[in-house]
Amino acid sequence: MSQAEGWSAYYEKLRDRPPRRTLLAALDAFGETPTDALAIDLGCGDGRDIVEILRRGWRVVAVDAEPEALRRLTERALPGDITPIVARFEDVPLPIGVRLVNSSFALPLCEPERFHELWARIGEALPAGGRFSGQWYGSRDSWMGRPGMTFLDRDVALGLLVGLIAFGPSFAALVLAACIYVSSSAIAVKALIDFRRLADDETDLVLAILLFEDIAIAGVLGFVATGGGGVAETAGVTTKAFVFVAASLAASRWLGAWIGRQLGRLELEFFLLAVFGFVIAMSAIAMELELSEAIGALMAGVILSESGVREEIEQRFFAMRDIFAALFFFAFALTIDLSRWSDLGWIVALAIVATLIGKVGVGVVAGRLGGFSVRQGINAGAALVAHGEFTIILAQLAAGNAALSLEQRDDIVAFAGLYVLASATVGVVLMKESKRLGRMLRPAAALE
């Protein structure tokens, strides 16, 4: 069956079904239909939702990439003001004055590299009091793995939900979601050492998740720093970030051993200088690409992790790591504005709840998939709750992005400070007590 035939069968199957509940909830939230009410339906299909939007007196821009969909919509001869557009919704400018953006089970069809830009444009188009109705697909959806589609795991979805509540559908919501998504590798690893957890079986799972998050967030840093503007600009920044990360991973895979041999031939003084120089050079390349120097430093570490001298690098830089980490967090702590608890405390509390659900849930699910027990999954998830360095860096990068309003920038920076303080405290305590918590939630009788 061709793709066109597949869509035709889909439209036939859903013909005459009622509008989605998400749309009805969004329309009901408006109460009285706004004056000059304008809606856009992204991925409208044959008009299942449009029937209800028109019935309530709205004008509608109907967008779908399948000509068959709009042909069926036109044949229905619906009464009202409809503007049909055959195009991928990522390519369609959102009309000025739109009050409702509907995308029922269609938004995940957006290409992953363009999803963040599309979501930011939706937020910028909607005025205060505007509404979005639609769905996301999770990482466990039956369609997971299909090319050209966007899937959000639980952590990202919960973070984006908090961002939506705080800022509405906007670029600022994406930034907040990123801040909530990425765990603190520094705090987690230090806690693993201090609580003597390095020998635990689930520690490898914790480190694998942290590595995945760090690499994923590397591609987001550049987007947060300069994204949120025009389509071409945002796409360019995102592409450069992913190309830089991909090239670094390739270098780690195929050049890591060679770099290790070259470093191994050097005397200690020159060895240290060479490692410093490599980190600085990678940071400089990242900055030249208009990315963050943090991306360069991170990917320098990824490349050298595959060299034969990794243990010697760790040994020589161990003390400096702890000193600089302490100074980094000390300098950041000086910027925390505790007076903002009064207006941002509810967002921080919501973010902590989302973090606990998301991180512990991810630990348990990933642990079960990896053959670990529920208790071990709880231990792994608890190690991911604390947030730190990347949340701070993301907020600082967002503070310099003109695509965000001054108020949004101030709020994100203030939120990051309070959130890191709260999540680090909760995370360290939870990690220390995770084994006891696991025994309470999964007593011995439940394991039999």
C-alpha cells in the first residue's frame, strides 16, 4: 500500500467521528467565542476537528501535506470561512491574530530537527489567553523509531509541561524544559563516590543515562544561546550543534586511540599542556560556530575518554576538577535571588515534582529493561534528581538570547538558581536514603 493509499484508508476509517476531547477542552476554555476568532489546524486531515471549530463561529486556516485530505475537506462543503493550504505545517507561517492552534495527533509528524523551532513559533504566534490543543508521542509509542517523527521521553515531556504552565507555548517554555531535563553529572558522580556507590551494579546504568543526557543537551546549548529567532537562523544553529557533536563522536570512535598514543609519548609537563590546549581548542571551535564553549569542553572530554590515557588524565586533573567545580557553584550561588521564591516558588515546586516523577520513573523503567530490580532502578533514578552545572549554563545562555523578552530572561535565570538549590538538596538526600526507600516501597515479601 502506498503512502497516499494509507492516508486515504485512515480518513475513511475516521470519517464522521466526533472532534477530539483536547480540542473541545480548548474551545470550552474560551467561554464565549472571541471577536474575529481565528484558528489554525496543523495536520487537519479531512476536517474532523474543523467541523466543531466552524460550528462555534471561528475562521479556520486548514493545513495538511496530503492533497487527499484537503480534497475530502472541500467535498464536505462545510459552512464557514475556511482557508485550505497544502503544505507541511513546519513550512507554513502562522497567521497574525491566531487565537487557537490545533494539531490533533499531527505534531509528532514534524521532523525532529524542526520541532523546537515550530513549537517556538506556535508560542510566539499565540497572544495572551491563546490556546494550543494537541498531543505528543512518547518514547514507548508503537510508532517509535519511524524516521522523520518527533518523540518525547518522559523527562522531556514533563519538563515541557512545566514550561507550558509557566510561559505558555513559547521558546521560553523549551528553555525551561531543557533546564529541568538534564541532570547534574558533577553532583551525581560526587555523590556516588561519597556514598560509596561506585561498586553498585546499577552505577553503570546511572553513568550511561548521564552520558546520554550530556550528549543530548550539547545539541541544545547552541539552540538556547541563539535559537528562537527566524526559521533559517534557528535551523542553522541546531544543525551546527548536531554536526559538531556528531563529528566529535566520530573522532572519539576512530581517532581516540591515536590521540592517546600521541599524548602518551609526552613528558608530564607537556602532557598536561597538550590536554589543556585540546580542551581550549575544542571550546574555541564551538564558540567560532556560535555555540557555547561548554559544548566544546564537553566533547573534548568525550573524545579523550576513548584514549588510552584517560586514567592518567583523570588522576592529574582530579584535584583541579573538585576545586573548579566548587568555585563554579560558589560563584553561581552568589547570583541566587532568594526573594524570587514569592513569585517563582510554585514553578520550582512543580518542577521538583516533575523531576522526581520523571527521573525515578526513568531509572525504574531503564533498570527493568536492563535486567535490574525495581530497588536498583529506584537507586538509579534517585541519582538523577540533582540538577546543577548544565541547568546553570542553559540559564546563563538564555540570558543573552534576544529572542526572549527581558522578563522571560530574568525569570529563567532566577528559576535556575532556585531550582538547582532545591533539586540538589532533595536529590542528595534522596540518593543517600534511596536504598532505605527502596526497601520501604518494595519490601522483601513483594520480591518473592
